[in-house]
Amino acid sequence: MNNLFEIKVCGINDEISMNTVINCKVDYIGLVFYQNSPRNVSINICRNLLNLRNKTSKIVALTVNPEDDFLYEIKKVVNPDYLQLHGEENPSRCFEIKQKFNIPLIKGINVKNKVDLIRSTKHFEDVCDILLLDAPSETLPGGNGKKFDWDILKDFNFKKKWMLAGGLNINNIKMAIDVTKAPAIDISSGLEIKKGIKDPKLIEDFIIKCKNL
């Protein structure tokens, strides 16, 4: 892509949306393997989606507090480019998963304030490959359409690549990038017509907007 930041579209769960994000040449495609999510895909459904995968867009398998047996199944069937851990996994569990499965890790971190951000990044940036900074939530661990205070990220130095997530949409993406200077962004609910259902037109319009920032 020609834009100045990478784009991850998460929660893809149907073939039309999968084709759309591939045609738009997004950098990362997120498949959610979490039963409580409206964007959850079963192993069987994901097989159909993966038939469409290309060599350009990286596949991210999102899990929440996964057991090893489930991760073995994901590795066998999905063979993702990244595993996204979006639950309460601590640094030692992240390290254990990385050692066992040898798959690059994205770790979802809830951003409450600057002190919390400093502590969380210090704990995870040595073991995880990408940090995904999201808004805290008491319901689902992600994809809630809520943003956090982006000013927390001003002048913050990261050792690792990071992604901005939480409440992004076509109307606020320019401000988000202007404030945070994010090298990558993650969007899910901002591209939906109802919870769990992506709109191909919204996806296309958002990607065009990002390319023209």
C-alpha cells in the first residue's frame, strides 16, 4: 500500500469481506477465534476464507486466553502469520506460546493512562512482536467501537512496532494519525453495518481515505 501506515482489518468472517480486504491490499487480515465474539469464525468457516488468502496480506489469528490444544489446531489449519493474544495473557504465558508455536505474536493491551501504558509496554515489548493498543472494556476484549485518550500516546517511545485500535472509523482516522503518529492501525467495528457484519463499501471507502491522508 502507498499510505504511511499499515492497516489491519479485524473480524473478517465472510467471503465477500475477505475478497474486499484482499482486493484493497490491506496489510493484515484478522480472523477472530473467540466464541463470545459476534465476529467469531469456526475452524470450518475459516477454511473457506483461507482459500482466498494471498501472499501479500498477513493472516492474524485472534484468540483470548487460548489453551495449547486450540493453538495447535489453529497452527495446523490456519497457519497464521501472527497470533494475536487479546485476553489476560501475562508476559510469561506469551513467552511460553511463542516458544511452543514459533509464530510471531501481537499482544492486545488496554490503555487506561500513561503510567499503565509504560508498565504494560515494558512487560510485553521484549516478548511480543507487535503491541496493539486498545480501549479498555468490561464486555468484549476488543471490537467495541470505543476509543481511548490518544493524547496518552503523544511523544511516547516504543521499541517495537505498535498498532492503534479502538473506535477508529472513516471520520476520525485522520485525527487519530495526526495525534498519535501510529505506524499501524487496527479497525473492526468501524467498518460494520451491524455488530459482526462488515460492509464492503465501508471497507473500500476507509482504505481509500487512508491512502489519501
